[in-house]
Amino acid sequence: MSELTRHIILAEPRGFCAGVDRAIEIVDRALAKFGRPIYVRHEIVHNTHVVNDLKQRGAIFIEELSDVPPGATLVFSAHGVSRAVQDEANARGFRIFDATCPLVTKVHVEVAKLHKEGYEFIMIGHKGHPEVEGTMGQLSEGIYLVEDVADVATVQPRQTERLAVVTQTTLSVDDAAEIASAVKARFPQVREPKHQDICYATQNRQDAIKLLSHQVDIIIVVGSPASSNSNRLAELSNRLGTVAYMVDGPEDVQSAWFDGKARVGLTAGASAPELLVQAVIERLRAMGAISVQKMDGVVENLKFPLPKGLKLDELF
């Protein structure tokens, strides 16, 4: 790290959101109450450190329900699952705890409600992401994925009188708005969500990047490669003209990034624990940084309730 690099500015807010806190606590409590192993469909959240820690403590992450033995305890990840997965899990007789983020569940409920009223859907999201698969899997037909403005021009719903938009919760706020505008331009009667589907934590962390990018020479985003919201933070910073790098942990930080850079911004995606942020700070201190300050930002105090059956003295 060059002699110029002296100051670290921490984004506020950063790191874990209420949905991630809840999902990890569900696995924690299931392990404490029912013992190991606990099976989790897909990574509980997209963070390598979190997943590896839970593996060491007895969580087994699977993609296929056929890999779960009869009578086992199964947790659905924070990203949500399709109706088919729910039905299969119930048919196999597992003890099930649903760690789907309540903000994702809200989208699922809206899809089910409007489907009963005859609506079809255009979903804005990334193909292959488990949240998108879960939301689209709430219906057997009538929901169409668009990933960008170009897709909007080619999507062909069967009818347009009853058409609604839903969105993956971890997208770029600006990109989602641009795509939604294109949908509205092509389908003027489309029904838009009363409140945008982009989650509060995604919005807050992206807003913080917009402020932070003007105060620093480089931004480090703590987050794993599979984390959608972490990737969006790095993309946004780069788009705003401040070079950003994503790191899974302190071992990924490279001294060459900081040549001639005096101010380093540091943030973390919603699935990245604060202990990794602190580890990156120590790495930067070892490379010459001498001060850390927090920027002003939104204070998040939302907490989601846990499913029933996870208290140690509570019957399932």
C-alpha cells in the first residue's frame, strides 16, 4: 500500500440485514434444538464464511431433496423456494423451517393473490438466481423473466389486460427502475407494486455507496461472488467512477490496488458478517492505513420474527 493511503471510511449501513440475521438464527436454533445434522436447501445466504462456519457446526447444504434422509430437519434458504420444492418437502415428511426472507415472501404472496385475479407477471431479475427460481416457481405458467431492457422488447405474455411487474429484491435500484420503465412503456396498463420490491437493505447499501463514492479514491466491497447484492454494490461504485473490488475476506485484498490512493471506502453486502469487515480493516492497517471513520447513514433496526418451534422449550 502506498504512503498516500492513510484513511478508511466505513459505509453506513453495511453488512447483515434483518433477513440474513433471521435465516442464520433459524439454522443456529435448529442445530441447538434438534442436534446435527440439519439440512439446508441451497446456501442459507450467499457468503462463503457463513456457510463454512455452519458446515463445521453440523449444517449440510443440499440442492436436491432426495439427498435428505426421511424424518430429517430441513431449512429453506433465505432466497425462497418454488411451490414444487415446498410440496415435495412436505410429501417427504421432513421437519421444515422456512428461512425465506419475509420481504421475498411478500412478493410470493402478491404473486399468488394476483394470479387468482387472472394476472400474468413480468419478473425483473437474474436468470438462475435462487430467489428468481423461487418466485417464478410460485406459478406453473404465466410468469416471464426479463433481465434487461432488451428482454422487454421480446417478452410475449399471453394477454396484457391483467399484467403485473415483480422484482428480485437484490437488484440494482437504478437498473430495476430502468427496466420497469421499459415495461411500462411497452405495456402501459401494467400493474406496478404498491411499494417497490427492492428490499430496504439493498436500497440503503446502494444509497450509501452513492455517498461514499464521492469521498474516497477506491472502494472495497466485502461479499462472496454469488452474492447478488454485493455484486451490485461493486458495479454501482464502478459506474459512478470509483474503482471497486469485491473480496470474500482479508486474504483477497491486494496491495497494488492502493497505489496513489489516499482514501479507502469499505462496505459489505447484506450477507457478509461484520467480523469480515473488521478483518479487512486489520489487513488495511497492516498495509499502512492509520485511521478509520464511519460515514453518516441510515440506522437499521428492523427485526423479523422467527418461525414457531425453535425455542428450546417449545414443541415443534
